[in-house]
Amino acid sequence: MSPDDLIRLSHMAEAARMAMRFCLGREQHELDSDTMLRMALLHVVQIIGEAAARVSDAGRAAAPGVEWPVIVAMRNRLVHAYFDVNTDILWKTVMFSLPALLQQLEAVAGVASPEPRPD
């Protein structure tokens, strides 16, 4: 895998870790009342999608289990339809999809997790 792809995967992994940390001890309904939490999650999920969009075809081929088009599409949705974000989807993405994505990134690129992931 190219050095640039490894950097992008590292950015994705770090943003996923941040999103999961932001949600530790939180509940979904807080997205409606905590603007800072909602905006922080939106931003890190956008970072994941932007980095994913910049991974080369060869890099994507090395990680066939990663849903590249879905990740990029979510980034595009968040950026271009920022006024109509479904917080249920955002929460489920962070709580259920990002832990699995982080495991895939760690397996493919050896992007080590410096701290335990929330279950």
C-alpha cells in the first residue's frame, strides 16, 4: 500500500477513534440538545469520508471489506445536505459502523489503536 494511502487510513482511524470517544457515556438523545457533540460527530465523520475518497483504487483493493462508496456518500450527504442530517443515522454510524471500520483499518494497514475501543 502506498504511503499516501496509509496516511489516509490513519486519518480515518484517528477520526473514528475520536467519534467513539466523543460518545462515551453519552446517549443518542443528546444529539438533539448538545450542539457541540452533534457538530463534532458531523466533522469527524466528514473527515473519514474525505480521507476515504482520497484512497487510491489500489489502496481500496487492499481493503475490499471496507464499504468505500458508502463512506464517501455519507460524507457527501453530510456536507451537501447539512441542513437535513438524520441524527439517528449519525448515531448508529458512530456506535455500530465505526468500530467495525476501525477493526478493518487496523487489520489492513496495521493502524494500531492506542487505547481500548468502546464496545
